[in-house]
Amino acid sequence: MTQQDIYNIIAEKDNAELKDKVTDKVTDNQKIIINEIAKNNRITTQELSNILQISLRKTKENIAKLKTMGFLQRIGPAKSGYWQIIEPDTKENSQ
């Protein structure tokens, strides 16, 4: 077993633990929101609402919760801005 193999095993374990921590904190709809924003950071709340098949109000509530938890932020104005996903490591370092 090489040093790189050992590093890969440790990295996989760390990623799995981190993923578990994040998954415990967010709902299924919030996970979908994060995944869709990762694909297209200029997606609208209406488009997210259509994908989730929930009301626009509930979509905005889920986004607000993600922002409060520090996983998501909006950069720029409503029409020409974009979403930014805040990685858990980045969030911890900024506090």
C-alpha cells in the first residue's frame, strides 16, 4: 500500500463523515435545491419551485433556511445575481 493509497482512504473517510454531518442538517428538498444550484447558479426560485413541485413560498422558505444555516448566499441583485454554495470548510474558516 502506497502513501497515496493511505491518503485516499483517509480522504474518503473524511468526506463521508462531512457528508453525514451536512445531510443530517438539511431536508430532501434542501438537498435538491443545493444540487440544482450547483448545476446552475443562476437558477430562479420559480424554476426551483417547478423542479421540486412545491409552492414558490415553500421554496423560498427552504432557501431562507439554507441561508440561515450558512450553506447558501445570494450574490448581487435579484435579477442579475447568482447563488453561491458555501462549502462547510469555507464556512468554518470564515467564522
